[in-house]
Amino acid sequence: MLGSIIAFLVYLFILTYLGYLGYKHTKNTADYLVGGRQIHPLIMALSYGATFISTSAIIGFGGAAGTLGMGLLWLTFLNIFVGIFIAFVIFGKRTRKMGHNLDAHTFPELLGNRFQSKFIQGFAGIIIFLFMPIYAAAVLKGGTDFIQSHFGIAYEISLLFFAAVVALYVWMGGLKGVMYTDAFQGIIMFGAMIFLLIFAYNKLGGVGTAHEQLGALYQNADVQPQIEKLVKGGFRGWTSMPALGTPIWWSLVTTIVMGVGIGVLAQPQLVVRFMTVKSNRELNRAVLSGGIFIIMMTGVAFVVGALSNVFFFNETGKIAIAAAGGNDKIIPAFIKTFVPGWFGIIFFLALIAAAMSTLSSQFHAMGTAMGRDFYQKSLGKKGNTILITRTSMLLAIILSVVLAFLANKLDASMQIIATGTALFFGLCAASFLPAYLSALYVRNISTKAVVAGMIAGFSVGIFCIFFVHEKEAASLQLCNLLFGKTSIVKDTGLAKLALIDPIIFSFPASVLVTTIGYFVSKNKNSESHINNCFNGI
Amino acid sequence: MLGIPDPAIWLGYLLAILSVAACIVYSVRYWNKSDDPLPDPSEKEKNWEKVEEKINEML
């Protein structure tokens, strides 16, 4: 415990110093832009990666791999191919140019200015402010679960401690000079995950042997009674995909893999990162380190999460979820039980780092969504913007903590963190992605088409979350209250729909409505505005 | 492959690694390519930086 406290204080000191350095550097440089250009692309990529990857990915999705198996590696593939390659190359370069052309500083502002619509900016701002706390709560829960498990402190106290550390970091200037601090946090995360990968494979006798042991576990007579419920849901072992069309298959493929894998493209806190990059050359270079960083984060978390079953079974005779006492407790319990004590401290710091780098950007996005996007730009109010922005950020922090508190009351066998994260990612994909893609690539699309697409995607998504997708609808209770069942399609011929993630309906709905709108409505934005948007693109 | 019997799993494993390889190849291939005149940032970019700084100050 004492070692953890000392290491934590040293870490905070370094973080503060780096934040100060970054801040001072930008203040003292005569031309901020030139100074900014000196930032190495590696720093940018680490910063982007640290913002992208949080305790949600490592603890939540790592735990999901512990329960559902290595099928989650498809998410790693999408994280790299979509979240880095397509995001940087297809979206990043144009976003950077257009963001500068339109003087956009937030994601809603980029869409609002591109389509000359206050409604779009305000609508996007409200969605971010209201729903991003769910994602922030998932990130908070990940860190809290680890503190609770590793130090044996009650969940509520761990949550308050963790939230206080993050709030302190934001208050100390976590939003300033953020590139350096994020990069430092990225390095800690990278080092910790490399160790974890080597440790796990080495202990189990190498890559192939480790996987074979994991595969054999499914057939083990002692394991069969423990996975009875999972098998009924379609589970076929940790090294096999679940049976096609079963509840677990739908959950793995539509919620975990597709929801997050596609939703990453329209994440407001990540989109703004492209605008801070100084040239396309930096984006080209950052693709390299970004790809390597992501595979070392989610790839390792998912492989180790799945392999933890072998460790737990050999030690306790139980599979990971049973031994740890819940899906989100698997990675924390694994670290506590099997890795050397000193690494527990490093991993604790890595998780704090992963959470802080993500949370600070989330709070930034939520604060500006309400203050700048909704209040100042959409409503056209002047004055009090600083107060509104800061109050919004504080409200967002409080709301996130409350949601993280409530999340602990849910059924522990559920993938709570992963589901919460996927919910927000899916909602972003449905509400923003067709609009974002149109903004960057379709010159003569009308504002009406984009607005209609956004409303359609958001509405279908929300309807499915509250009334159709049973996993969420059951927890939210509204459907039960109005219709007396956990999904409106339950006990009907369409019961299977209750298993499918909302993104499968909401995203195509948004694409379809935007496309129809493109053909039936006339673009009224002036030619000079369009030319300004696409200047240099 | 890799001790994993189900092709749908090892394919995911392999594609994750291959996508990193693709990132590396792309990055190296376009390491110095940029469509921007690096030493002379445009007025728009300078203005953008100034406003960005103000927003961060506000927060």
C-alpha cells in the first residue's frame, strides 16, 4: 500500500511538471503555431491513443474477453483499421483542413459551421452533454473496480477517491499542455501492457501452448457446470466464436465489436484531435505509432483477459468470471492474484493514466458542448459562456460519478462497462457519422438532408435503447413501466430483435434518410461557403 | 493456427496484426508527404490556434 502511494505521488508530480512544461512552452513561444509544429508525431499518436483507450477498454472489454473469449480480437482489428487507419487517413486529413477553414473548435461546431446550421450544432452539443456521461461513467467504473479489488477498499469510497484524483488533475490544468501529459500517460500504459503480454504467454508456456490450454478448458468436465448458462446463450469456448445467431453472438458481434468498432469514427473528443495536428505529414507519421499503440492496448487486454481463465482455473478450479465475482472484476482480480506486487503498482498507474487522459478530454467535450455549442452558438446567447461551460463541466463530472455509482448496482455478470461504452459509441455513430462523412466528402448535400439523417439516427437509436434492446431496456425500466415487459418485442414473433444492438438499426436508418434527403432536397448553402469549406482539400 | 482451432478467431488475431503492419507500411511510405507548406502556416491556421488557446484558457 505504501509503495503504491509513493509511486502515485511521484507520478502525479511528473504529470504536473509535464503539464506545466507544455503550458509554459506554448505560452513562451512567439508563434504558437510554429511551436506546436515541433511536437513529434509520436507524441501526437500517443496522445490520441491515450485519449482513445481508457479503463473501459482495458478493464471493461478485457473482462468481456474473459467471459466471452478471444472473439473480441475482431474489435482490436476494427480499433486499428477503422479507429486509426481510416480515422486518420480518410477522416483526419479533411477534418483538420475543414476545421481550420471554418474556425471550428469542437465537433458540433465543425458540423454546424459546415452546414450553416445552429440547430445541428446545438443538437449535437445536447446529445454529447446528455449521453457522454454514460461513457465517462464506464471509464470511472473501470478504474474504481481496480482500486476496489486491488486495495480492498469499498466501491463507493474507491469511486470518490478516483473521481477526486481525476477532478484534481483537470483542475491542475489537465486540459492544458495536454499533449505531453497524455504522451507520458501513453508510455506508462504501453510499458504496462507489454509486460502483461509477455508475462501471460510466458507463464503458460508460449503463444500456441497458451491458446491450446484455453481451448481445452471448454471441454474440461469441471468447467462444464460453470459455463452451463453461457453455453445455453451460444458460448462455444474462449477460442471459438459463439454459435451464429445466439444471444451471445449478437452481443459480441453487434454491441461489442460493431458498436465500438464503427462508433469510434464519430467520437467528438477524438475528432478534435485531428484539428490540433499541424499538417497531414504528422497524421501520416502518427498512423504508425497509433497502430502499434492500439494493438498493445486492446489486443493485449483481450488476449490476457481470455487467458486469465487458464490462470484462475489452475489456481482455484474456477473460470475467471466465477473466481473474480463479476465480468468487470476479472482483470483487477487477475492482476492482484497472479502478477508480481510491484507490477500491480505500475498497472494501477497505467489505469489511472488511461482513465485521466480519456476523462479529461471527455469533460472538455461535455463542457464545450453545453457552453460553446448549445448556449453560445446555438441559442446565440452572449455573456456568461465561461460560467455555463465550467458549470456544465462540473455537472458532467457529478453526473458521471452518480452513473458510475448506480452502475455498480447492476447485475455483475453483465458486461456493464463494455455495454455503457458501446451505447454511447453506437449513438454517436447513428447521430453523427453520416453527417460527418457528408460534411467532408459531399459538397452539394443539403442541410435539411443532414438534419433529417441525424434526427432519424438518434431517434431510432434512443427508441431501441429504451424499448427494444433488452440488455439496456431492462435496466432503464421505462419499457417495463409502460408495457409491463423488458422489451416491446418480447413474446412476439420479432423477439430476436431484442438481442440486436441498436446500432444495427439506427446507423442504417441515418444513412438511408440522409441519402434520400440528398436526392430530394436542394442544397441552399452558397457556392462561396462550400468553396471556403473545401479550400485546400 | 496459433493453437486456435476456430478460423473465425485466428483470422481476427491475424487481421489485427496485419492491420498494424498496414499502418506501418502506409506511414513509412508517406512519411514525408504533406500537402501543406510546413514552414508557413496560413492565417486561418494561426487564427484557429488563437481561438483554441482562448477556449482552453476558459476551461
